[in-house]
Amino acid sequence: MQPHRKSALSTSVAVAVVAAVLAGCERGTSTGAGPTTTGPAEAGCPAVVAGAEAAVQRAMKNRPAWHGPTRGPRAVPGKRIVYVAQTMTNPGVAGAAEGVRDAAQVIGWDVRVIDGQGTPAGIQAAFSQALALRPSGIVIGGFDPKLTSQQVAKANALHIPLIGWHAVDSPGPSKDPELFTNITTRVQDVAKISADWVIAHSHGHAGTVVFTDASIPFARNKSELIKKELATCSGVGGGGGG
């Protein structure tokens, strides 16, 4: 599995689809847009396009070198874990849940997925249900642990390991909140390659809207970084989304 590449491409595709849709619309049809232009297209940003194309080519290599560990401790069978999902309607969250199920099946673990249904109250209730099961571990699937600070504190008190998947903005162990580890891409890398994909494939001419989930800090930060990178090309215009 190549989480960095898959996440980067997923975000790129989402941004690119919006860009393509906007490119197919008549100018001036959206409210709040800037003045329309009927003259020739702007000169664009050839230097930025060239750099973006090179970056995308590097990111699209099928078999990047793996420099991580190739051996590890033997898995202990018979464990039960719970995956608390932000919402299973999110393809990324649902895909990660499926990956957890696949891995658990190989090593003989039982997995239960509880859907938080995308609301603070639903996520808190799902986490509380997970705690009631007294599992061997809990996966925080795609939401900010601060949203469930009481449940996180209880899990820590019960010595139930917590694993984050896109829970905080940095990969690896976390002390605040206390997570055994957090599995995520580097936000800066994903944001840059997402914007580069749009710049490269539009040849420096695209209208874009970036949608985000403001309830998740790392997602909001990623969208701001995407906007910043898109702004490096004068021929790419757009704005934020809710």
C-alpha cells in the first residue's frame, strides 16, 4: 500500500474535477465572482507549469523506493479493535476502515466499525460505544481527537491504545492528544502536489474552488495550502469553499 501517493492523488482528483467543471461553465454565472473577461487568456505561468509538470511526473512513478522497515514483531492473534469513523460516507475514511479489516483478517483480529455519521454528537457517541466494548485498541478514523477529548482521556486512563488515521496534522506518535501513532501524509506535500496537478493539467489556466471540512484542523490547513500554491500561477483563479 502506498498511502502518500493514494492520498495525494485522491485530493488532486477532487480539486481537478471541480476545476474541470468550472472550466465548462459560462463565465459570470456564479454569484460573487469577479468581473468577466471576453479578451484573450492571460499569459499564464510557463515557469510554474514546467515545475508542476515535473513534480507530477515524479509523484506518478508506479514503484517508488521503500526505505521503511521490512521486518517487525510477530502479531498476537485474538485481539479485538474498534474503528471509530468520522463518517463512512467519506471514501477516504471508508477505505481506511476496509484496510483495517483486511489487515485484521490476516492476523486473526476482530474489528468492529462504528460510524460517527459526520456530526460531533454522533462521533462522541460512537467513541463512547467503542470504550464500552473495552477493546484492545481504538482507531480514530479521520476526525480531530479534540472533538472527543473526554473519550480520549478515558481511553488513556484505561490504557487502551489509540491509533490515529488523519487525526492530527503530523505522522507518528502524539503526546497531545496521546496517540500511540498517527498515520497520515505530510499535509504540505499533499497540498503542493494537488495544486501542481491542477496547474500542470490545465496548462496554467483553470478556475478552481477548494472544498474542505473546517471541523478538521489538518483538512482546513491543507485547503489553505492548496490555495496558496495555486496562487503561484497567475492563470489559475478561484477561491475557497465550505
